[in-house]
Amino acid sequence: MRTPDWQSDDGAIRLYCGDARELGDVSADLLICDPPYGISHGCNFLDRGRSNLAACSNYANIEGDDEPFDPAWLLAFGIPTVLWGGNHFASRLPDSGGWLVWDKLRPDTLDQATCELAWTNCVRGVRRFSHLWNGMMRASEHGENYHPTQKPVALFDWIYKLRWMPDGTVFDPYMGSSPNGMACVKAGRGYIGCEMNRDYFETAVKRIKRELAQPRLPFVEPAKEEQAEMFQ
């Protein structure tokens, strides 16, 4: 892999700005990300009049969202994987009974999704996490608006507590403002994050630096044979 554009003092957290497919050989124990869904989701929220309901901003469009998303390159890693938005490209994913549901506790009359789904190849059954996320009405991170498809850190905190998640380093090739990375810091995990948009990358660095400033236990990389046993 190339040299990180930013990394923590101990090297456990490594962040890259660019296309994750050009990083070279990535070694990780778990892949969790929120890739572009291929739905041409307009991110000019202010221009579209969403400010009539709540304060909002225009954001840069998601890179690659204007064409069908192919998850093949992610599946090729052959490690435990969680892909948010998998329902949008399910025809290109292997069949799986293990899905994660994030219930945003929004009214069903809303013209936006009330839940989000993640495909997995490691979780048994369907698992639900309920966490209010509806404009200014949030269960966490009040006023912290960094990304048009931002997910709460609490969502990733929950994922890493699921008993099917192996320990070790997480690869996140579409990190955005990196709530995933913040959760990895809290959980004492290694994290490799990549983001193409420079502004989102810089935001991710600032957020992770802030989280690293909190007292943490030292990160210890688990033995590879232990990881293999957990995934069997």
C-alpha cells in the first residue's frame, strides 16, 4: 500500500485521499462501508427546498453515484463484509440471510426512507438498530452535519458489538466523514479509510483526531489464526 495521507501516531488508524481501488494490497480483517448506491441521489438539499423543514446545506454529489454500483471488487477481498445500501445493488450480491436494518424512527408518511439496509456475509439473521435520525431531530450528534449520507457513529458502535464481527483492522473504502473510523477508535480497532473528496477527507481527519484525544486502551492486533477461527 502507498503511504497514508494521514495516520495516527501508532499507525493503527490510516487515512487516504483518493480512489481506494488504487491503494495497492490492502490487508484487513473486516470490510464495512457505505458505497455509492448508483441512484443519482441529489445532494443540493438547500436548492431543493429542504430548508423549509429544517436547516440544511448543499453538498458535493457522491462520487460514482451516477452509475450502477458493482460490488465485485469489494467481494473479492473474501473477508467478513458489511455493505450499506445493499438493497440498491442486491442483484449483484450473493444471496444472504444476514442483513442489518437501521430504523431511523421516521414517520412512514415521509418521502424519504425510514430505514436503511446493509448486506452482510457474516451476520446470522436480520438484526435491527433503532436510532432517531430525522433532520434536526436526532438521538445523537446534534448540529454535526458533515456529509449528505452521513450515518451516526452509534450505528457503527452497535455493529462492532455484534457477536459475528471479528476483531482486527477494518477497511472502509468509502469513508465520507468517517463515523466508521470514529467507532473503530472507540472500539480499539485498526482502521484503513479512504475518501475521494478532499473536503470530506479533511473532515474525517479532524473528527478522528478529536476522538483520538479521548483516553483509550492501547490497540492490539489479534493473531490471524484467531480471526480465521472466528469466521468459520
